[in-house]
Amino acid sequence: PTAWATAISQACSAWNGLNLIVNLGPVSANDYLISHYGAITVSMKNISGAYALADDPSGGLPGSKMFIDTDSPSLTASQKKLVIAHELGHTLGFKHTDTSEG
């Protein structure tokens, strides 16, 4: 949905604003970057108990999949951006700080 696409774009911009080594942004299915640098496929899925989920990194590349809950309660645009930014952190290898993995 458009609201989530906007949140993805804004979350990528927020991460890029941190001036890290990584640069996040949209790519097309035919883009050279997908096969050489990794890409994160974002799709909608019914997830119980979470707004979204993301794969951990593997083989030196970011996690390759992120799922947004189709049945999550209504979130504001700002909350959607936060959810996506949070999950992008997981694809890069960040863990929750309130667990033994943090």
C-alpha cells in the first residue's frame, strides 16, 4: 500500500541520514545491485503479534526479506516509518537491547 511505501522511503532516508557505510534505497527487479549487493524484499503478510518481521543478515549481505502485518491496527505515518526503520535495523544485524542477544 502507498502509505507503507512512503514509510519505507522515509525510513531509508532516515538511515541514510546517519552517514553509515550502507546506503538504503529502492531498486527495481532488474537492477544490478540486487544480485551484487543484496536487496530486501518487502511484502505484506498476516503476522500474529508483531507489526512487521525481518530476516537477519546472512553471508555478508543484509537480511533479504521483510514482512509487514496485513492485520496490524491502524498506525500513523510516523509510526509506520518507525516500524520500517526498526525492521531495517534487524536486516543490518541490530538486535533488541532488552534481550540476551542485544
